[in-house]
Amino acid sequence: MTFPAATPGIFRRLALFLGLVLVAIGMLNTLPAIPGLDDLVTGVFGDGVVIRRFSYEYLYPLVFVIMMTTVAFEHSVARDMREKGKSKGLTGLGLALDIALIVAALAIAAGYLIEIDSVCLIDQFTGERAELIAKALQEEKEFAETMGLPVPTSVDDPSCINTLGLWIFPLVACTIATFLAYNVRVWGFPLVMVAILIAAYTLSTVMVWYFFGADDINKYLVTKLGGEPRMLIDGRPNMQDILVNNAQGLLGRFMGILMDTVFPYIVLGSLFGVSAGGRSLIKIAFLWTRRLRGGPAHAAVVSSALFGTISGGPVVNVLSTGVLTIPMMLKRGFKHTFAGGIEAAASSGGQIMPPVMGVAAFVLSAMTVVPYREVIIAAVLPAVAYFGCLFLTVAFQARKQGIEAVGDVTDDMRLTGEDKLHLVMIFGPILLILVLLLIPKEAVGCGPLAGLWGVTQIISENGCRAENLPWLLQLIQNSAGDAGSAGWWATALLVVLFFLDREIRQSPGKIVTALADAGLLVSRLYLMFLAVSVIDFCLNLTGLSNYVAVDIIGWLRDSGGIIGDNAFFMLLALAATMLMAILLGMGMPTVPAYINVALLMGPMLVGLGIATFTAHMFIFYFAVASAITPPVAVAAFAAASITKADPMRTGVAAVRAGVVIFVVPFIFAFYPELLLIEAAQLNPEAGAARYLPGLDGTVHPLHLAMVFGRVMLALYLLASVLARFEARPIGRWESWARLALAVLVLMKIPLLSLIGIAGAIGIILWHWRGKTLDPVAEH
């Protein structure tokens, strides 16, 4: 097997071309509802022609084939073998795997079209589908005439006659094996290992049922596919679900999330990557923090928060901001491990920083059926607490090392005219996203200026409703509150603003390359979703998550109560979930780490009385935390590559600096009102009161301020303990006292909380009054 010298370049160019095609399809699919556009298209091309929101039955298999072909070209095993000088035999095997991925994608797409009732591809070729529809419609008309009902013009899709039959078993098995094998290459073994373990468990429980039956077998050891006689053909409906089920199939809900909501944000992030705005953000961060002791370390926190909300990836964030902030921290005297640790912790926090929090936040929105605009609102106070605690950690460390503030504006902090234009490129799209997501649809056209637009306002007990909206307000109303539309308009705005950048005007090809790169990223992401889908449908088939939830709830009730009655049980369940999230998240991206634990442990938390949204938000935080948790702390390792410090010690430093990310989820689990939205206060127990005890679904500003004030006081104590320094060194007994007081401050029992607050204020005053005059303390 031989390859021409230009093969690597050809593969890369083909991948970029397919990525660009994918972006074109995806952006057209998510095109917002522009008033009059659909009617114009129908008038020009006739009924049935659409240029947006394509039919999923045909869109999903088409883009799936493009995605997997793109992955095969971008991550070609054959090309890699050839570049490494491997033998022709190994290179040939690599080529076989590349081809297998493309063939598997084509096979799944074909199987999907054959098996899904809305298409029935074989029946369409044979003509049997048209006959079935005509016959069913005639029967419906006759029935309607008999009953005096309106005559129907359409019927539900009939089941397919010609299907894959038994061939569906080898098709699903072989294609899944191929997808998992390629996942190892692109995303690493940890994700695939979890999928393989759960798939092996599922197959073993099916075999137990087949060979031994279901009688007297533990529910965890058997998955019953049918009745007697036991036949594996009973599993065919499950195989069909894997192909066509919109909830958990290979082309199911994850494809819907990616293509209908997340797509514009991935394109937006890729475009931000070629923008010069990132450098301007870092300048602002240095400018804002120049009078603080931490200086560049504080700048790292600020820039990572700002840049992280547009990149959504901890490693990308570290490599983008860390290359500038880490050398400055080292120059000012911060330790190598601390510099890398604070950068890794701050960069990981970008995924919890509104308004654009990365792909995992959109998945959370879809899995909890909570609008993304509410996810943004819910993330605000936890993000403030997290980055506020990072700020304190830097301040204490700076005092400990005697580092003083710079104060003066240096040349590398000054904002030029170009920098200000570049900042418009960053803040313009983000502001547009915020406006579109936070404006309720019903509020558009309602207000004191509505009369100037000729809008008719109808006021009722349910609020204001506007009619006769002009074209522009209709456009805003169509996009308001819709995450996909907001992302699309932000992307379109950024493309226009790009031409403010002199470098982009000189090299507009950078925009095209960035768009193609977005297509590559989408393709890689969906390959990862395939592995997660395997876990999803296996857990649904076996019922493992529900069994775990029911048994743990039963055990806790037998032991004396449930979460609503005993905080110890709540703490125990949350701690177990945290450990599971950290364990399953090792070496994984945030998305699969979150989904895996949400599928496995989410039902347990909900069953114990935590609101569904709060439970998922809790899991989401620990999926984010896995990026800084040793032994596989990818963000810390990326930072260590810049500091040249030991990666493991950098990971430990990142955990010490960002330990609050492990604490904040426990706080909002006990105080869901901190998440600010009604969904976090809903009682998940069927037949019970609508809201959790003590909550009414609304935000009470005074109560919220008191709770958040207690949270910040507790985090202040925690940050000082981690630094072992405040105004002076903190001894061991004082550390334990501060930790105990932090716990008391957060207690829900008012008397204990007041004791904690008084004790905290007392120990802080005592600490500062006892400040010594030695040089270290003075600094």
C-alpha cells in the first residue's frame, strides 16, 4: 500500500472542505425565523421547499455521513501510520479502519432511512408505502364521514413493511464497534472504557435472561427482552430504537441538541479564536488589576473568566490566556506551581461563566428541559462565588509572598484604537446573545415607546400582548428567548465586525478557515456523542439507573428518613455523586463526564428530593471540576506545559486554588434559591407540594442577600485556610477553627448560623489585631 507525498495535505484539505459544507448546512438549518422569508421561498420554489429547519429524517443521516467522513480525513489512521514510517501492513490496516468509519456511517444512515416510519426507504422504492398511506387515508375518511367528523387530509406514518430484519443486529454491533474504536483515537480510552464496561454489563444481563430465564434472578443481573419461549429476536425493537429513537438513538437527541441549538455557538467560538479580541481582553484584565497585589494572577482570573465564556474549553483557555499571564506571574515572583494552578482553575471556570458556557451547558438545558436563558441566570451567583474565591486566594498568596501592586500603567496595558475595535468584536456578539436570551417574547412590542411603532397593546390579567408588530419587532420576537437564534445572530454580527480588524481585511481567508475548523470540531464532538449514546441506551435497556435510585432511596428511608428530613442523608448522596462524577470524569471532556453521571446518578438525586435542575447543575459542576482533578487534570497539565513545573504538583495547586468548585455545588444543593430560577425550587416528588419545603418558586431579595452574604463569608474563611495566610500566617488550630466556623455559617439552623457568623467575625478581628510586624507580615 503506497501513498503519494501530497496525501496528508489532501486529507487535510478534504476535511476542511467537508467541515465548511457542514457549517453551511448547519447555519442554514438554524437560520432564525425571518418574517416573510418562508413565504417568499414557497412563492418562488413551490410547496415543500425549505431553506431552514430542515426535516430531521433527512438532515440527520446526511450530516452524520459528512461528520464521520470529516473525522476519517482529519484523523486518518493510515496517514498517521505512513508519517511514522510504519510498515505497509500497518498502514493498510489503518486505511481499512478509515474506510470502515465511512462505511459504518453510510450503513447507519441507510439503516435509519430504512427503519424510520416517516421515511421507509425500501417501501418508497417498491411503491408499497404510497399504497399503505392511500389505504389508511381512505379508511380515516370513511370513519370521519360515518362519525360526522371533519374529513382528514393526512394520516400518521404507517410502519415500514420492508426493513433490515435480522440484519439489524450485525449492522448495529459492527458500526458501534467501529465508532468506539475511532473514539479511542480521537478522544482517548477513558470514555470508550466506560462505554465498553456498560455495554458488556448489558450484554451479560441479556445472556443471563436467555440461558437461565428471569425467575429468581437478581434484577441487576437480568435484562428481560421478551416472554417465553426466550428468543434473541425479541431484542429487535431495541436495536431499532438504537437506530431511530429520537430520545436515545445514535441519531437521536444528541444530534438534535448539536444541530438545532449548539451549532451556532461552536461556529461563534471558532470565529472568536481567530479574532484579535482575546489579546485586548487580556490587556483590559491587566489594566483593571494593576493596583491589586496579585497583579498578573488577578489578571489571569479576570481574563480567563472573560475569555472562557467565549471559548468554553479549559485547555483552549489555558493555552490562549496562560501564555501571557503565566510568564507575568512568574516575573512578579509567584511560584511556578501556583501560577499554573491558578490559571488552570480560572480557565476551567470559564465553562460555568455566563453567558456562553460551552456545549455541556446546552446539553444540561436539553436534558432538564429548562430554557437556556434560565440556565444562564442560574449560573450567575455560583460563578460570582467561584471567581470571587479565586480572587481571594490570589490576594492571600500575594500577601504571603510579599508581592506588591504595580500601580502604573505599562505599555503592554495601554489600549490602542485597534484594541477598542477588537473589543467591540468580542462584547458586541455577547451583548446581543444576552439581550435576545433575556428578553421574553411577550415583552417585545410592550412598553411606553410601542405607540411610536404603531403597535397595538392588549393589556389583560395575564400581562401585555402586542399585535401589529412591524417587521423589525417581529424579527426580534421570533428570536427572543431562543438559544439557537441568539447564537446565529451573534455569529452573523461577528462576521460583519471582523472587517473592523485590519488583519482580517488583509486575509479574509482566515474567516473561511475558522468556519471550516468549526465543522471539524462539530464532527469530533458527534463522534464523542456516539460513545455517550451507547451508554445512554444501555442504561435505559437494563434499567440500572432506576434500580440504583430506588434501592438507595429505600435504604435511606429504612435508615430513618429522606433528604427533606435529614441533612446527613443529603450530604451522603451528594458526596457519592461527587465521587462518581470525578471518577467518571477523569481524562474525559466535560460533556461526556456530565452526561454519564447525570444518566447514572441523576435519578437517585431526584428521587431523594432534589429538584431535577439542581441535581443536574450539581453534576455539571463536578464534570467541570474534573479538568483540574489529578491524576488526569487536563487543564493543569496544559498550564504545566507553560510553567515547566511538575504536572501533578500543578494539578494539586489547581485543586487548592479552585477547591471552591467542589464546595459551591453542595451549597446550592442545600440552598437552591441561589440558582434564582423556579426550576431549581420544584419538588420532584409526584403528588406533593409544587415547591420544595420553605420555598415558593420566587426570589426574595433580602433573604437571598443574607444567604449569599453567608456563602461569601464561608468562602472567605475557606480561601484563607487554603492559603494558610490572611494578614499573617495561619496556624493549624486556627485553620481548623476557621473550617468549623465556615460550616456553622452555612448551617440552615438559624442559631447555629448566627454562632458561626459571630465566631467568624471574631476570629477575623482577632487575627488582624494580632498581626505581627515582621517583614513577611508587613508585605
